[in-house]
Amino acid sequence: MSTLEEWGATITETTAYRTPVIAYNIPGLRDSVYQHLCLHVSGLGDVEQLAKAITHLLTDHELRSRLAENAYRHT
């Protein structure tokens, strides 16, 4: 997870391989993805919120599949 990108190229590259994304809700990352393509973590550096998002993505198979497919179609 990058926090220093101005555009979020890693997100664009990742979604091309049907990999769901968890991204901080910060300029650059926020601007390079849409809500239906990834999970946003609102607090930059909030490790607890990040852990919850990771757990949610790993345990909710339907969500993970939907985000992955939406991301792939969008790229």
C-alpha cells in the first residue's frame, strides 16, 4: 500500500490482474479508483482500520470476487 503516489499507478496495474485493492482515502489514490473497485481506508496510518479492511476482504468471498471483476472490467 503506497501513500506517496500522485496517481496510484500500482492500483491501475493491480486491477488489471483482477486483484482487489485496499487504498487509503487520500489524493492520488482516491482519484485513481472508484468506490465499486476497491475498499477505502479513510484514516491514513490507521492500522486498526486497515486490518479490518484486509480481514473483511479476505473473509467476504462475494465482495472480493465482485471488486476483482469490477476492477478488471474498468481497466
